[in-house]
Amino acid sequence: LVRAARESLDAAVSVCGPGRCLSQVGDAVQSVVDAYGYDTVHKYRGHGIGSEFHCAPYVKHYRNNDELELRPGMIFTIEPMVTEGHRDCMEWSDDWTVVTRDGGRAAQFEHTVLITQHGVEILTVPE
């Protein structure tokens, strides 16, 4: 499960670059998750980083038809939540902890990326 979550993040980052389509991120995640027989949470998404913390573009971690061209200067998170059972989830009363409704395990990795003139730069990797 943890390997699938990591690989899905890596696959999603690898499809980012100028001129690519945002929906390719979701397709990359879904392809890895499907290969492992897992699911990915639809309720939570990656998001843009700008003058507001959670802003567009909203990054779906599953196959979708979002037709948004990635352009240099765009900064957003990719943060797939991979589940061993069903993707439905809920928040605990602490308004932070998220659990699957079926009690199955989940794993998540996250990066913040910058679309550059020639590709993508991961901003959340220590130097």
C-alpha cells in the first residue's frame, strides 16, 4: 500500500511539464493504483499554491476530464491518498484526521511542484 502511494506520486510528477494537461496527473495516479488493486480518495485533492494557500488548480488524483494546460510558473500540490478498500472517507471530530469509512488502511505522499519552462521542479525535496 505504501509502495503504491509512493509510486503513484512519482508517476504523477513525471507527467507534469509545460503544455501537458492537468488530467494526466489523475490518469497517472489511477494507473498505478489500479495496477495494485487499490483505490484513491476522490474527496480530497491537490491544490494550487498562490496568494491563497488552497486555490486553483485543484488536482484530482483519479481519471478525469479536467482540460487545464500546465504552464510555467504554476505551483500546486500532488497528494494522492491510496486506500486498500473503498475510497469513501470521513473526518474525525478533531477536524483533521481522515479515515476510510470501511476501516481499511490508507497511505499518502505529497509534493509541491513548480512547472518550469522545461519540465517540473519538486519544491518539497530537501537540498
